[in-house]
Amino acid sequence: MTTHDVVRGDWRPELSRSVLLRHDRVRDVDLLVLPERVVVLRGAAGSIVALCDGERDVVAIVAELARRHPDAPVAAEVPVFLEQLRAEGWLR
């Protein structure tokens, strides 16, 4: 699947079954908790992943983030980021 397919909205991303999104209050960072490893999410990554509930398609996720952050290049960057997470196996 290409980024173009993702932008069309053919995919409703959600965390893979073995992945949990957690917030580390001590460090004030969002984490992806995976079997045998933890990934620290920087910047807005945690808020992007939090929208990946399997209900919203990528277009809806981009629209919500554009509403929250009108000056950010979410339409160009978010689909690519989500595709990278899927390539890692963290989203399905």
C-alpha cells in the first residue's frame, strides 16, 4: 500500500493487538509498549496515535489534527508517519 492509498482513506488505523499506548507521567511522554520493548513518542506523535482507534480513517485523523493545529503540515506528514508505524507492525 502506498501513502496515496492511505490518504484516500482506505485504511482505518488501530494499534496492533500486542501494542499499548501509555503516558509516562514521570517523564511526561507518550509510549508505545510492545513485547520486550518500549518506544518513546516525541512531539505530537502520541496525540496522533491516540486517534488511531479503528473507527476513524486517515482522512478523518488528518482533519481532526488540522482542526487542532491549523498551521501544522498535517496533511503531508501524518499519512507518512502512520504508514511508518504500520511498516513497523505497530498499527494495523
